[in-house]
Amino acid sequence: MKVFENIVDLQNELFEVRKEGKQVGLVPTMGALHEGHASLIERSVKENAVTVVSVFLNPTQFNDKGDLDRYPRTLEADCKLIEACGAQYVFAPTVAEMYPMPDTRQFEFPPQSTVMEGKKRPGHFNGVCQVVSRLFYIVRPNRAYFGEKDWQQIAVVKRLVDYINADVEIVECPIIRDEDGLAKSSRNSLLAADERAIAPNIYRILKASTEWQNSLTIKETHSRVIAEINAIEGLEVEYFDIVDGNTLLAVNEWADSAYIVGCITVYCGKTPIRLIDHIKYKG
């Protein structure tokens, strides 16, 4: 496995790969890799001759500098995991390498980019689109792999692909969960032991709510999920939206759409750590 910090060096390497007619998979990450990332890498290795894993903590998608500062940085361990998964290349550039000049491009894809995370974290998805579009230009992958934990991000990236006319297939990969149901996340490593103990209640309550459709309205389900999570000391819901799975717009009745998803963000602990998850109700 080779590790590249320089864009030109990586591009020269991939030029030779393409001359041989090999397909390239890209797994974009911000580092602090875990089993969820491993599942993306392993799928790319299975489906492509060559896999590039980017490890880049992108500052432009953080609207909270404190959140950026707290994000775990574990490049050495990340490279060991990537190599064990069978990927050939790691791209770990500096901020100056990725952004030699400030990126002033503006990306807006309503409603997918303006609701939920887009509403709560202004500029977040613009930063995501900046870095993903840069990675697509640098790597020119045939396929790019994204985890469904960041479900709204996938919807935004698909809009980006259409907008920039990128010749890349977006591959959605299932959430990987711990045995107790907590979605794998780099942020989980920041949880203290008592915080980690209560975090699985988020998914437990979401999963239970899928059984309420015959007895509760969407409004009642929404209220009950929030009330049950907030009743657990150390958990506080930032938002919980029940939306159409394609448009990401709120639905009022279960019959309003054949594809309905509940999306949630919860603050866990005293710091607090921001955890996201979702549950599919229909579709």
C-alpha cells in the first residue's frame, strides 16, 4: 500500500492504473476509521481493481471550530486498517495541498441540502460538496462509496454528481452498528464510558417507533420519540424529522409517501457529543 500527500504524485500513479484499463474505487473519509469505514473499503476492494482511501479532515464542512478541534486524528492507525482491508492507496493531503487558495465555490441543492443538517449546520453541505468535488477531480473514480449513516449527505452528493456531470457511480453502503445498536461513528471514541452506555437508547427508541404506525400519527410518533429520548439523563434531541426519503421534505401522514425515513440528531453527555442516526419507516 502506498500513502500519498501530494495530488500530482497520486494522479501520476492513477494515470498508469487507467492505462491498464483498471477501474478505481474511492472511499472518502475524514479519518478516525472504524468497522463502518472498513466495510466501505472492503466493498470497494471487491468491486474495483484499485481502491483509493482519502483521509482528510476537511475544515470547510465544520461550522463549529470546537467540533473540528475535538475530531479524533489517528492517521497511523487508519493506515493499518486500510492496508488490512486490501486497499492499494491512501491519499492523506494537508489542508494547504487540498486548498492552495480559499475555495469560494458555493453549492446549494435544495431541499436536500437545506433541511435537517443543512438547516442546523449552515455551510456544512457546501463544505462537503467542495471537498467531494475536489476528490472526484483528483481521483476520477469509477465508483465512490458512502455509508448510509450519513444518509442526508448521500442525497446531497447525488445532486452534486448531477450538477458537475461527474462520471462516477455513488455506492450506498449499509450502516454498521455495534451489538447494542449504536451506529459506528468516529465520534463514538469521544464518548466517556457512562455516555457510551446511554447512547444505544437512540437506536432502541427509533427501532421501537417503527411499530407505532398502526396506532400513532406521524405527529404523535415524532413527539413520543423526542420525549422518550429526552427522558434519559444525558441525552437531548437536537432535531427529529420524519421525511420523504427522496425529497427529504417533512410528511404529515403515513400515506403521504411510499418512502418515509426518520432522521435524528442527539447530543450525548456533558461535552456534548453530537450523534446522528436514522430509521426507515416505509420503502
